[in-house]
Amino acid sequence: MSRNVAEALTQHFQSMLDKEGYNRGQISWDADGNTSDLVFKVEGRGYILIADADDNDFVRLMFPNFWPIVSDEEFAAALQAISLVNARCKGAKIHASSKNDNIIATVEFLIDAQNPQLKSSLFLRYIRMLNNAADEFARFMREFSTQ
């Protein structure tokens, strides 16, 4: 996929958000990752939609950095919570950041970049899936901290 196709795909999602009455966000080009990134908010939470210029039909939706990790003990608890959430929650997956200092939720999906036909209700469900996984992670972390 070229940069133009990746940017057109993020513009498609930007228009979808606008039509649904949400913040349309800001599109930027990440030359290092060769991606077009749409940063937006829904109900006060920040998300990033990433269209990969090297993979025509792959999109990653992220809820980044929603839980900072401040100690080795907390990181050990986070690994347990990640495992539990990833086993229980549909579609969304939880990951530690590359520096293991923060937690990220992702939903990845395929779409025809040349003719995107994703219903807005399904895209909003992806966002709810991210929120559910993040909320479950937070619940487990609170439980672990009281033990």
C-alpha cells in the first residue's frame, strides 16, 4: 500500500467519527513506521488508528498508555492481569509497551483499503471492546493490590 492509500483509509475513519458526532481527530504520517495515524478521542479517552502503508488491508486500533507501570512488583501483577484479560475479553488484546512502563489495548482487523465498507456501529464496538479490556485490566490490578 502506498502512503496515499494509507492516508485515504485514515481519512475514511476520520469522516466516520465526524458523522457519528465524535472528535474527528488529527491524521499524521509516521515515516519511521510507514503508517498513517489517526489520533482521536471518544468520551474523553484517547485512541490511535494506524493504517500500515506496507499492508493494504490491515488496521490497528489502540488505546495507548492507559495504565502506567511504576515498579517491578506492579509489572509482575500486570503480566498476570494481561493473561487473564486476553483469555476472557473478546477481540481486544492487552500488551505491555516496548519499555514495559505502560499498558496498551489493541484491536486489529482487516478491511479492504481500496473500498472500506465497515459500519460505524462495528467500529464503535471495537472501541467498546478496547474499553472493556482496559476496564477489566484495571479491575484485576486493583484486586491484586489489595491481596
